[in-house]
Amino acid sequence: MTRLASARPVTLIGGAPVGRAELDQALRLAPVVAAADSGADIALGHGLVPQAVWGDFDSISARARSQIPPANQHPIAEQDSTDFEKCLSRIDAPFVIGLGFSGTRHDHFLAVLNVLARGIGPPCLLLAGDDVITLAPPRLMLDLAPGTRVSLFPMGPATGRSQGLEWPIDGLDLSPTGRVGTSNKATGPVTLECQGPLLLILPRLELARMARTL
């Protein structure tokens, strides 16, 4: 299994369109670049050569394969995992920032959230539109400004405790087919204690704060 071991955080690029502003935001925090399949084409389009590309290589272009060193290309034929999972399971880094994984294919995006919920690989901060999404760790403290949107979406049975949320989650049984915790907001610094798979969704402007916390 070919892995990417990095003492610095990694920006992982998928095949959906990526804006320069969000890419620069990611690279400031995670300067090492990797890609999932056709994410290599997206990276090259921004003048970046990925240090590693994983995937089943069903969508990477011949042009990208000719411009990326062969030693950086790692095709994986098996179809039991998504390209996103193939990548995260092969990265050793403090954390990963993923972008280019929330395009128009909602089935692909749901599969990405499934991988996040299973906690595969290093902590991952996923940029998706105006949001940053991550799997909430068992305990988390965030110095958020009052009024900051805080959403918690359960990917299975979950519960927890909170301080600093307008609507506390203490004692609530959360479930993807029952009660969820979206569109909450901070009253100030937030402390969360979580049991079960909860996705934490904050405004993308909070990316650096979340990265420091992780």
C-alpha cells in the first residue's frame, strides 16, 4: 500500500470544480497537495502538481498522467471503496483539508460524508460550498463568536452534551431518521462532548479555527 507520510497537513483535491479562493484558503493551512483521480486535473489547472494521486483512475485524463511523475501515481483497481476513502486511508498527516468533493453528484457527496462519519484516516475538514464539515471528536472546544451557525448532523445514533449553544443537546437522542441538530448557533465559546457519529458543520470562515482545534 503506497502511503503519503507528511509532517505537514495535506490538501486533498477531488474532481469537482474548485475555486481559487477556497484552494488558497486550504493551502495556507495544508501546503502538501494530493489528489483523488480526476482531482489531479483540477490541481494541474491551478498550477499544482500533486505529490500523490490515488483512485481507480477511471476519470483522470491522459494529459494529467503525462504531467505527473509516475512515482506519484497510485492506481487502485478495487471497487469496494470510493476514491475519497482510498486517499484518506493512505495519508499519514496531522489533518487533511478536502475540497472538490461536493459537486453536482449528490450520490458522490453522500458517499464522502459516509467516509467522514466512519473516521477513516487523519482528521478531515471538508470544504463544501459555504461550509466546513468534519467528524466531531469526543470532546471539542471552539472559541466562536456569538451568533455563529453550528450544525450537528448525526450519521447514526448519537448523543452528547454542550455548553455555549443556544439550544443545548444535553440528553437528546439524535439520529439521521429522527431528531437532528442543524441550524443551532453559538452564544459564545462552545464546548461539545459527543458520543456516536456526529458531523459538525460550521461556516467556511471558521476553517482555520477548526484546524487549530484539531
